[in-house]
Amino acid sequence: MIDTPPLRPFKPNAPDAAGVISWVHIGDLHMTLAGEHNHRDLLLIVEEINAVLADSVAFVYIPGDVADKGSVAEYEVVREALDTLKVPWCSIVGDHDVHERSFANFLQFMAAHTHYRFSVGKVEFFALNAFDVPDPGSFILLSEQLVWLEDGLKSLEHDRSAVLLLHCYPSDLKQGGGELRELVAQPSVRLLDMGHTHYNEVANDGRTLYTATRSTGQIEEGPAGFSVTNIDGPVISWKFLPLGTLPAVIIISPADERFITEQTIEALAVKGSVCIRAKTWSTVSVRSVVASLGENCVQLSRIAESQVWQGELQDRSLSDGVHTLAVEMTDEAGKQATDEIRIVVGNAAYHAPRRAERDQDNAIEAWPERGLLGTQLGPNKFGRKW
């Protein structure tokens, strides 16, 4: 048995020097034994985060299903890896974490509480427990936790917003799902970040965004890796980074059309000049970052003490509509990375897709450049029944 040290108090880092809140999501680990593929991948993920992302993200998030059978031995393997992270990390409860019908092991190794909240800048994060009854088949949020969340959302000041961390979509809950969906629909809730699906997915129901990152331990589609989510003022961006594919760049402002809701179109549609911001990661220094929109290009400048690059395009030739914005970065080793989004110019150019009643039925189409393969190979849709 490993002599696992006590949990360190979780205190996320502040937003970066550019004011951007970024976090890393490592998908469901389903840890079993040391030396298995998911353990090896976790060690590589930790190594990559420490080497390249540690000084530019607020925290690392584990969305539940940490230990495949919820055993002490499995949690010990996970903690040995996570304790080497140079970034604060947090975790929530998944169905596999309560296979022993108890929270005891999770509370000993992963978190001081089954649900809790924390702040990063002007965003309040609510880490929820979808298994108030510690049984892997329960998928239950009881009234006490729902009241706690409701009170927490009511307490937010007008300039603050919320992100919910949950193991699954609210529609997967067998009890408390309806009440949670009402809370998720509140304007202050901008995003719900999940695991459970085993595949990467982004959904937009017109009010709220939902992001799910593929499993690390039960792989059915694509390579192992992790996602990075960014909040840059009113704009949310998300991208999955497969292991070993650095350098990487993510356009963090303006917003991609697929991440705009009916509630945010007024703030996120481009009007006049375009302020472009991108966040980069590389094993060496970044030499240049260039943005292109139509026939115009602009060299972005790095914001001091951050990985964020910024520039402005004055393009009066852009008509109202949807246009492609591309960014290319080059590092000192000559390696390049690109990102591309669709921006909406003018409010009237935004045409919301037809929205479904169930949250997960609003998943956006495949977007391979962001890690959304569209195959949805996992136990929730088209994968194996793990």
C-alpha cells in the first residue's frame, strides 16, 4: 500500500495576466492498476501540463469516475500521479467512485466534500455530486444539494457568472434533473462541464453551453489527451488537445458561432473592428501569431506575463454574415499550429439552429479541429456498454 499524503487544500490560481480563466479537464480515468494504459496516459498528461501549461491555467478538473471500482488501491494510483501536478486540481463524484456504496474512499483521496464551490476571478464554480445516494445506479441530486445550488446562484452579484461541474448531463439524472435544468437555464449559468460520455461533445441549448471531455480510461474514439476551456470576458472557448501534439493555439475571442446562445448574441456578435485574442502553448517560446480574416491579416502581440496574444482588425469590407477567422502560430523551433472559427458579423446574421428539449440532443456537429469527432462512441450513445 502506498503511503498517500493528506489532501492539500484546493485553491485555484487566479486568472492569467490577460484576465483569461483557463482550466484543464482530464476525462474519466477509470483507474485500475498501475502500469495500465490509462495510468501511463495520466502520467504523460501530468508531465505535459507541468512542462507547458502550469503557469497559464487556474486548475485541473477530474469529472468523476476516478477509480473504476472505487477501491483504495485504485485511488492510490491516481493520487500518486496527481500529487506531482504543479497546478491545483479538483474532482467530483462519478458513478464508478461509489461502487463500494460509500463516499469514504473518494473523500479520503480526492476531495474534502462531495459538493462544494470556489471562485476564479468573476466566475463562481459549483462542483456538484450526481450521486447524493452513494450507489452507482442512483444518478440523484437530492433537495438539500439543489437548495444549496439555488441559494448559491441567487447570491451571485450582477457582474458574476457561474460554471457548473457535474459528472453527467442533467437529463441523465433519475431524480433532481428537472429542478437542475431549471437552475441551469438561469442567465448567470454559462457552462456545464462534464465527463461520463466517454466522447468529446459540445452542446448548445440556446441558453447554456455543455462540454464533455472523452474518457482517459475507457477509450473508444481518438487518442488520449485533455481539453482546455477558456473564459475571456463574455466569450467561452473549448478545445481538446491530444497528447504529444503541441504546440497548440486556441482563439479565445471573438466567439465562435457555435458557442453563441440566444442570450449572448447581443454581446458576442462582431460590430465594426474585430479584437482578436488567442492563447498559445508550446515547449519553446512562441515566435509569432498571425490572424487572418478575409483578405486582411494582422500580427498579434503578446500580452506581458501571459500566453495570450492580441490584435485588432479594422475591416469595413466585411458584410454582415458569418466569416472565417484563422490564427496561425509559429514557435522558435519552427513548429506551427492553427485554429479557425466562424464569427458572426452583425446581430441579424445569427440564425439559431432548431433547439431540442433535451440538453444532450443539442450537440453541435463534428468539428475535428477542436477534437469533436462526431462519432459519439461511448456508453451514452453509440459505444460499448462498459
